[in-house]
Amino acid sequence: MSENDHRDDPTAEAAQGTSSSNAFTAVKLLAASALFYSAGLTFAETYQHMGARSNSLNSAHDIDAFTAANNNAYSYINWNGHGRRLSEAKISKENPPSYMKDLFEDLKARTKLMKETPPAEVKYWFEYTGPLQKYFYRYSRSRKKADSFEGRDDSGVVSSRFIEKVGGGEEYSSFFGKESSDIPTDEMASYKRLLDNCLAMGSESRPDRKSGSVWSELYKDDADRCRILFTLNTVGAGRLSTMLWETRPPTPHSVEPRPWISEQETAATHLERNLQEIDTMCASGLIAARVQVLVCEPIPGVWTDWMDSMLHNCGGKADPMKMKEGSSAKVEERASPVQVVVTANAKTAEVCHDLKSGFMEQRMQDLTLSPPYLTDENVNLKTFNPADKTTHPDLVSSDDHDLYVALKWSTLVTIRSVNAFLQASADLAIAATSTRSELSKEEQEDGVTVILSSDASSPFLVPSFVRVSYVSEENNKVAKWRMHGDFFHPAAWEICKDSFDMSWIPGSLSGSGGITDACHGEKDCGQWWVYFAEEQMPTTPEIYANEVTAPLVQGGSNYIYMLTERQRQEIVKVKVCLHAAGDDKSKKEQCGDSPQGVIPLGDMESFLMNFTPNTALGKKHASNRSPGYSRAEERDLDRAKVKERKQLKDQEDIEKALFDYTIYPAALFHKDATIKAARARDFATTGAKRDPEAIGPQKVKSGYYDVTITKPRHQQWAWCQAISRKGLCTLYADYFRSFADDRCLESCGMRKNWSKVERVTEEL
């Protein structure tokens, strides 16, 4: 590579500078010191030192494999040799798994509450029965008192504001925090589902886990884990107007109480929460996490030490009070789960700091994908292997991983979102194994059924995420959107009702033990999916960054996305083809489609990621860059009609709130998606017999939403909807996908024909 090529290559740039750095450690750290010489950073050994790459797969009797002929994004391997477990539990409504005991007690409590309360005293919030939560948003020094308000966050979204305990919520933290010795043998498949899914769609090369290896040094055992690379974009992180790295981090493992800090004061609290969540993942024994922190300029070593200390379950510095005698190795002398990568040089540092430039978003994609054209312009399209990475060997991203998570410091990631993504990816993979290749006449007419296959013409679907924010009390312009009644509502601002359609994918339910068929050939077995019809539209400056560096997934986000190793390889194939095609449009058309973003309806809230500073709502979108852009003319006509009818006369604030700002609550997103799906099936089942003058559903309806709200819904519907919102349809998948209990199939997005309208007597 020439000197100029070297400067343009982010991976080479991150590793340059060896000649000027001091050789302050042993030879094994020489390459790593090049990355961190200015920051005093040390990075021990990477996954490449963790051991031998497998030259071949296990023998045929050790694996159950499916390889798509043209679209390998849906390929998988069920590793018998890596602890594949099939569910042995005899599941029934009368004999639920032990981990669902509290859930059934909750149903009893709901039933008792509704039964014993006089009808005149039944309150609308009985449906949720959640505890009152208190949110402190400001501290008055003069009054020496914190201002707060109370309410219930019934959204099911995991936020740092209302869920103080790490682990993805109470149910997830207790589920994944359980010791293996306490898990009943016949329920082991449920607890290992995350690992089995990850290994099935992960790298074929497994790490060296023998005693004395770096793996054993980091994780203290020889069990295989889901290897996850977290690529963390820190551009824009600061404390008020000061860049974060120019302040001091909290003292590692300190026990003294901290003063109250608002969500908007410093990025350190958000970075800390994300590191705590990642450390909790490692503590589960299922995940091996490495964190690649992307910065524009070298940072002080104290920050690296602090980040390393936050990941002690991932191999970072342990609490000195809990360290064993003789285990006081310095960070320079041991493996670390944290690697800081300086992605810019002196010439590009200013562009890197510009949030509109898309610079760091591109670097994040480069490190996640590691495409071969970063180091070799002349890639042979016929012989190159997308599994092989040719980027700088000192980069952690150059090693083998099973799952890649790229996120910005302000986006909260949890084990719940990781588990949801892996399960959704497994569901799509098993749907592609179906022997069906064509839609029936009815499915062609319903307009929502999508069949996946291994063919190149099949849609390339990747589960994607949407950010949500609570209202910031720092912004008085949107105080009126703070709450509705006694409820807190996190809301999206990058999508709206017109941003998505609904699809039914037959067979998209994977069972336990890796990727297995949970439908067993049953008719109308599958799952409803939110299908993004528009790109997400953030506000400035991020909208401009997206125009420079488009998200990898259509309808997806640049600020939180995940890819399995199989999905990464398929995207690399498309990227290499597009790179080779250059400006030739005819050649580009032969490269295949970019992946399309989807979200499973029954686990939607697990894909709604909290924007932790919570300052996004109440900001105007840039001109012609707002959600619903595909129907902008219709919206303008609606606004003109409102003015013409003088429906909002002398109420300009309300008019602006309705038309100029996007506030799309999570609960409304779930409702709109459900109603769209139910209406699609209603139109399909009525067909030519549909009464054109009838209002509302005629044959098929949503049992939860298509009701007249005069009092709380039946406790069973409320119970099932709470299960869906909390992500329990996925966490307890072995139970709900056994079909032994069909009460919550609709809420979990697994009933194709929803509920029958009461006046309809014929079978659907």
C-alpha cells in the first residue's frame, strides 16, 4: 500500500505509529502499543492469540447443518459437540417450567384484583398493576431537595431512567443470573437457547480454550461462549461542553456514594451503564465480550483503566478487595477486554469530530465488516472468502466473532436485546429452510405473506432496532408530552405510522437446541413481522451523517445494529461486489439486494433501544427529512384540511405538535403494527364478500386493541400483553412455542388470523 492508501485505511491508520511508540512492554505487546502509545493504553493479546482456527468442521455426525445455496445469511450449523441441547421438559399449562412460576402468580393476582374490586371502583391502571415509579429530574441546591414525579412505565422498554438494576429487566436478570447448578436438567435448553442460537449462526472457527490460553485467562473456564464484539462510537461524548476524555473518570471500584447527576450532564454515566450491561453478559457464562472503543484522538490512560475495571467478568481488572493473592498483574502485562482504536490522524481529526460528516459511522462499519478491499483494491470476486479478514491483525475486530454489535455511546444495549436479535435471526433462518417456494393464491392476494428461501431472489432480512427517548425536563418546549395520565411513554422520533408495513412469514419459529423447526409442518404456523418501508429519519446532525454513510440495513439505524457472522459474510459479499463494480450500474444490479430491516411483532419492545440522554423529543426534523416522507403530500393535504375547517383555530401549538414534530410512543407503535396486521387478514378473509359500508373489522380483529375502552380489559388479555411488552414471549420461548398454552399466541405475534369477530360463526 502507498502512504496515501495507508492514511485512507482506517484499520491501518489505527495500527500505525509503531516506529514512534516506546517499547515499554514485552514483544507480545509491541503491536498493540502502536494503537495506544499516546494514550498510555495497553492492549494485550487478541483473539488471534486465543488459538487455532479450525481448518475443517466437525465430522458429519457432530453437526446438523443447513447451507443456503445463494444466500448464506440464513445458513447455520447446530453444533452437537458444543453442548447442543434439545428441550426435555414436558410442557403443559398445568405443569409450566419453574422459571414461569412468578408469571402465573401474577395472573392469579390480576384475577383476584379484578374479582374483588367493585365494578364502580375499577381503575384503568388496574390492567398494568405495576408499581409506582419515581423519577428525579432536577436538584435544587437552595431547597436541598430533588424534584421528581411519579408514574408507571408500562411500555416494556428497558431504560436506565426507570430500571436501575442491570441485566435487561427483572425477569431477564434473574433468568440469566441463575447458577447452572440451580437449573433443572430438563430446562437446561431454555437457559442455553441464547448460546445455541449464537453458535449456530456464528463463526465456524472456535477459540483455543485450553488451560493457559488467553481465553482461560479472561474467562476462567474452558466452556465455549458466544463471542461478541461491541464496537462503541464515542464521538460527541462529553461533560456539558467539555469533551469527555478531558475530564476524569469515576474511581475504579470505588464504594463512596456519588452525588446525583442528571441524564444530560455527562456521557460518563451512559458509558458506565453500557459497560455494566456488557459485564453482566459475561457474568452469565454464555457470552465472551470484547469492546472496541472508537475515538478520534488518543485518550488518557486513566480512562482505559477505568473501562477495563468495569468489565471484570469479561477479564478486566478485578476489585482489589476481591482479588486473589498474587493476581495483581498490571494492565500492560495481561489480556484486556477493552481496545481503544484511534480512527483518525492529524489531518482527519477535525472531520472525525464533526457529527454531520458520517466519518465515525463509516469507520464503525469498516471495523464491523472488515471487508477485504480495505487492504487490497484488487479483490478476486470468484476466490475471496468473506470469512477471512485481512484487516490489521492487532485489531480485535480482525479476529473471529459470532456476533457483532455496533452502537453509539448514547444507546443502551442489554442482554435482552442480544437475546432478542439472536432469536429473531434464528427464526428467519429456520423459515428459509422451508420446502415451499411459491405463494398460494390466497397468500398472493392477502399482500402480507412473505416466503423466505435459500435462493438469491429471497428477501435478505436482518432484525433491526429503533431508538426511543423519554421527555427531557431540560426542554420545556415538550413538557406537555411528558406523560399521559399516570404513565411514562418512551417515544420514537425517527419513525412514524407510515414508516412500516406488516408481513406474515410462514415457518418463522425456531425451537430449542440451536435452529430447529418449532412448527413441525403445522398450517398457519409462523410469526408477524414489522417490515420497514422507509429509512429511519433522525434529526440534525445525525440525518446528515446518514446521508454520507447510509446504514448497512435498509430501514435500520447507524446508532445501534447487530449482525451474526453469517449475516456479516453475506453483506461483505454484496459490498465487495459493489466496490468492484465502481460506477457501472449494470454490474451493481447483479450484486444482490442490501439487507432489509424487520422486527418481530411479538417481541417489539426488545428492539426499542433507549436513547439514554433522553433529549431527542421535541426537536424539529430538517426540511424534507422527516418520518413519513413517502406520504408527505397526504400529510400536507391533511394539514390544509384542518386549517380549512378551522379545527385548530387559535391553537397553533397543538397544530405544530401534530404536524411539525414526531413523537411516536412505543405503545402506539405496537398498537399501529397490530392493527395493520389484523386489518390485512380481515380484508383477506372477507374478500369479495366484504361489506363496503361496514365500519371496522368484519371477520378478524385484534382481541386486545379492537375493544371499546370503558373499563380495563380482561385480566388474561392484560397479562398476555404485559408478557409481550416485557420480551417474555422470547425469553420463555420453549413454553410459548410448545403450543400447549394458546392463550398468549396472539399477543406474541404468532396467530395468523387473530381473533374472530363475535358475530362471525364460520371457521376462518
